[in-house]
Amino acid sequence: DIQMTQSPSSLSAYVGDRVTITCRASQSITTYLNWYQQKPGKAPKLLIYAASSLQSGVPSRFSGSGSGTDFTLTISSLQPEDFATYYCQQSYSPVGFGGGTKVEIK
Amino acid sequence: EVQLLESGGGLVQPGGSLRLSCVASGFTFSSYAMTWVRQAPGKGLEWVSSISGNGDTTYYADSVKGRFTISRDSSKNTVFLQMNSLRVEDTAVYYCARDYRSVPAAPQYNWFDPWGQGTLVTVSS
């Protein structure tokens, strides 16, 4: 199976900071990569699909990039409501998630 | 508005069985695959099982293959997860999600949106 490694596993940042989360696949997954946000006690929410497409209703401060094995999720200016855990998910075969990145308030 | 509502979770002893349900509304149910994803307490997300829109094709994670069965009833807009031979390590919140896939088989663009609120399954003696 394809292994998905997220880094860092956690980070602390200030409101207004630019934040970048990385997801690395153990083999090429072209652009079969999605990103989700999960807040405590809540279900995950789709942010980015196909590596770089913004899901409808998601603020434009979120962006995704990458292809092959290396991907990034960027939050251009961190807002209070963005403090959450973020997961990448590949669909090359079979479906698998990264371990998550917890974004906390500094 | 698309909504998914899970039910059926609870406390069960190891070796026992449980059936989860997920009722969908707000979209054409038979046009979408459906998926179950679980999250053990304090842990990350784990894909469990998926079923095609017409119910003909099912997929399972190795960790549940042979023990769990996914099915759907389009007349009730409901997807089920029958869980048998439950183990302590099956303890988790189970989410159902609408499953978009670009083509029927992997590799494919495949994402989950939206998700239900989840139902907690606890396997303990």
C-alpha cells in the first residue's frame, strides 16, 4: 500500500501567519490527493481535491499544490477558525490518509 | 442541503456484532458511491469500506475484510455497515461519507464530501 507521511505532525502559529503543511507519498500518485480539515468533535470537511482544486465554499486563503510524491497545503493568512487538524488523502490505490497535522494557536 | 445521518453505534463485547446505518438526503442517492471511514480515539482517519452507486461493487480495507459487509438500500436512501467478529481495535467513531470518484476503478480522483456526524462504536468486555 502507498504510505502517506505528513509533516509536521503539529505546529503552533499566530493569527495572520502563512502556514504550510506537507504530505509525501511513498510512490507517485500524480494528482490523486485531497485535503481535509477536522475540528475537535466534528466530522472532517473537504478543502482541496485533485491536489489543487478548491472545494466550493472554502475560503480562498486555502490552496493546494504538488504532483507525483510531494504535496503542500497552504493557508495564506491563518484565521482563528483555522485551528484544527488537517489530513491528506490519496486515491491512487487503495484509499489512504496521512497521519494528520494539528495546527494550534501560538 | 446534502445530509448524512449515522446511527447504530454502541457498546459491544469482543466477538459481537453491530449494524451501522447512514441515511442520506438532499441528493440522488443512487448516483453516488458511499464510504465508511473510522477514527479511533485520539487517532487519525482510516478508510474502512466503499460501495458503488448501484451496489454491485464493494471495497474493503484489509483490516476488516471478511468481518464487515457494506450494503445499500436505494429505496430507503440508506447505506449499512454490518460488523461481525468485532475486536477491541475496531473501537472508533464511524463516519459515512458521500463518495465522488471520477472513474469506477483506481487509480482515480476520489474524495469524500460531505461526511455525517459519526457514530461511536466501543468494543470492550
